[in-house]
Amino acid sequence: MNSATDSSDNQEALALAEPLTAERQENNVELSASAPETSESISHEPTLFAEPVFNLGNFNVTNSLLNSWLTVVIIFVLALAVGKKIRPIPKGLQNYFEVILAGAMNLADSVTGSRQKTKKIFPLVFTIFIFVLINNWLGLIPGIGSIGFIKSHEGGQVFVPLLRGGTADLNTTLALALFAVLASNIFGFITVGLWKYFNKFVNVRAFLEIPRQIKKDPAIIFVNPIKAFVGLIEIVGEVAKVASLSFRLFGNVFAGEVLLSAMAVIFAFVLPIPFIFLEVIVGIIQALIFAMLTLVYFTIAGTAEEH
Amino acid sequence: MKNMDELIKTFHIDWKLLIAQLVNFGIVLWVLYKFAIKPLSKTMDARTEEIEKSLEDAKKIEASLAQTETERQDKLDAAKKDAQEIIEKARQQGERQGKTMVDDAKREVQTVIAAAKEQIAQEKQSMLRELKAEVGTLVVKATAKVLEKVTTKEVDERLIEESLKEVKRQ
């Protein structure tokens, strides 16, 4: 700290008195020599966003994207290992996958209410679960987030990890959330029918019903405009779904990484271990929540409105 | 809109990255569906079906086994009944046959006895006849012998007549 204040004093002195060049140069050398020794000058804090590691043309490949690719490779290998030799009498890896699959199916059945419906939605939801789960857990492996390189950025020097949890980047979670909500809406209008599904949001039918039923039930003139307004709120709800899905997952995983690095700063040995276990649990819970919510959105979109 | 821009800047949201992550997810979806979920659920369903079928088959087999068992029992019972009947019939027949045989024997005995009696009677008759003849001749001889010495011609004739009469009457 002393040298820094000295140098600023010197800068001021320089501005005032030009001829003291020799002294200035001496000071500058001193500064550059001291910089790599003191860690304060390299920013180590976890950033809210994934840092670009290298460029492909004008496409920034971030560390989170790298991790995501790793996830894809892992799932690819696992799926191939299972799918290569599927036998009617299960053996080895197939056993575990069947248990997971059957459990997930039963869980999904409890939400959708029927196996037929589950079969339509299940592959998507299960994939979301596995993708998010592997991404969450990959971020916890030692080395991910701690191995990297130092890059000069906006004057200061910044430590950029080579890998970063895939779901610790809003791009990943936002992509998943957008996909989930869009797909649930598409599923909705395929199963319910375009006109019916459209009326869920822009309730034209509610107004068309008024002249037909007004004699039977005069209150309809108040009720149906309210219904139409509720439909408009549903549009906001769809946007809220995207926001809640993406920010919940991102927030949890990112917070976990911050927590772990904070613990490591306090005391690098033993202390982070319980928190790593905690993060393992958080990883599976968040994956489950994301997948279950997607399943619920699909189920709601797939059932006709009953009022 | 300004808030939105700030959001995008804070979190470094990049549509290229979004698309890249979507592509990742798409690959995972395709791979998982193609290699794990679809074939696994297919084999699992097939297995469930097979087990259900086997259980049903086992039930069927058990039922048919029970049926054959009862059928066997029925047949056994019927055979037993038949055997009983046959034995009963044989016994009755034997009885009847014995009775007829005894009857026949009795009848034969009766006829034999009757024949014997008749023969005896006939023999008696012939013996009597012979006896009579012999007695006659004896009487004739004896009387002749006696008359040779005592009787006259008249007496003689009368005696002859009388005895002739008697013989004739007989």
C-alpha cells in the first residue's frame, strides 16, 4: 500500500515538475516488479457471467459453454454405453438406468395422472433433468472454476477459469427455460387445439358467449370480461415462468459456487467439504425442481381449460 | 427497455450462446431419447407384458391341471363304479347259473328217478307176468299131477273150465 500511495504522490509531483524523469522511471520499475507478487491486483472473485475463453470467428466460447459440451459428451457416452447392449434380462449399467427411468416415470405419472400423457412429455422432461443435473454436478468437481489463466481486462488483471459450471451461466438456464416454456405452449396447442389454446390467452370466446347466454345468466356480462382479462394475465405468467425457471437455477448454482470459493478462502482444507455435499444435494434438487416445473407446465398446457 | 439492456449486460446474455446451449440440449435430447429412453422403455414394457403373460399362462396351466385332476378322479370313480357293477353282475349271473344248474340237476334227477321207477314198475309187471305164467304152468302141472290120480273126467273138465275162466278173467 505504501508504494501505491508513493506512486500517486509521484504522479502528482510529475505533473507539477517535468524534469524529474529519472525518479519517475525508477518508481515505475518498482511498480511493475511488485505487481505479480501481490495477489490484490489479480481479480479472483467469481463473476456473474461466464467469461470468454477463446473465440471462434466472432463467436465467444465461454467457459460455461465448454463445460456444457463436456456434459454433452458425458451423456453421449453414458447413453451409448446403455443403449449399445439392451437385453430383455437387464445386467449391469442397464439395471441402474432402468431403476432411474422407472422411478422417474412413476414420479411423472403422479403429476400427469396417466401413463399415456407421461409417455408424450417424459423424454423431454427427463432430458432436462439429466442435462441440468450433470451440469450442476460438473461445476462441483475440483479444478472446474479453479484452473484457469490470467487475462488483462480493462486495466486490471483478471483470473479467468477455464471451466465453469454450465448452469452457473444465465445463458444456459435462460435457453433451457425458454425452450421449456415454448415447448409446453406448443404441446398445449397441439393437444388442446389451436383455437382453444389461443382463447386461453386472448379470450375471444368469452365475448362471443355473452349475447348467447345473457338471457340465461345476466351476470355473464361482468364475468366474461374478467375472464378475458385473466387470460391476458396468463401471457405475463408465461414470461414469469421463463424468468423464474432461469433465475432460480442460475441463482442457486452460482450461489453455490460463490459459497464454495468463499469457504475455500476462509480455510482451504476440510471446511469446504460439508458445503460440497450440500451443493451436491442442491444440484439434484434444482435439477428436479426444474424438470418437475417443466412437467407441470406441460401438464397444465395439455389440459383443456375448465371453468 | 433500458432495464432489459442492463440485464443483458450484467449477465452477458448472448443469443449465440443461447443457441449454442439449445443445440447442446437438443443433442442430449436426441441421444438420450434414441439410445436410452426409447429402447429401454420398449424393453421394459415388453418385459412387463411378458411377465403378465407368463403369470396368466401359469394361472391357465394351473386351472387346466386342476381340471385334468378332477377329470382323472372322475374317470377313476367311473371305472370303480363300472368294476363294481361288473362284479355285481358276474355274481348275480353266477348265482343264477348255479341255480339253473341245480334246477337242471334236480330235474334230471327227477327224470332219472321217474325213469327208474317206471323201469322198476315195468320189471315188476313183467316179473308178475312171468310169475303168473310160471304159476299157471305149475298149477296146471300140479293139478294135472293131482288129477291124474283123483279126479274123474267131469271134474277134470269142470276144473279146466273154471281155471280157464279165471285165467281169462285175469
